Amino acid sequence: MKVFTWIITILALGLIIFNATKLDFEAPFEGESYTAVLTIIASLCAVILLQILRISKKIETLSKKHK
């Protein structure tokens, strides 16, 4: 599970970097730039969710050790 979350995080970060090159800062909500903005937001959500999953797994292992 740990390796899986790291792989997905790296892929999401790669998508963020790729789509950042597609942004048109003069018109960010038009055409291809709009798709890039949406994909960046979705990738950031994925990274945040994976961080929450990692932290919850770490808490779970610590609570099992403590019992």
C-alpha cells in the first residue's frame, strides 16, 4: 500500500507539472488552459487524499502497537 500511494502521488505531481506548462495566464479559463486548470485541481486533490491515507495508516499502526 505504501508503494502504491507513492506511485500515485508521483503520477499526480507529474500531471501537475505537465498541465502547468499548458496554462495561459492571460486567459486561464478559456480553451485548453481551462482543462489544465481543472486537471491541476484534481491532481492536487488526489495528492491531499493520499497524504490523508498515509497519515491514517501511520496512526493505525501506532495504535495497534500501543494496545
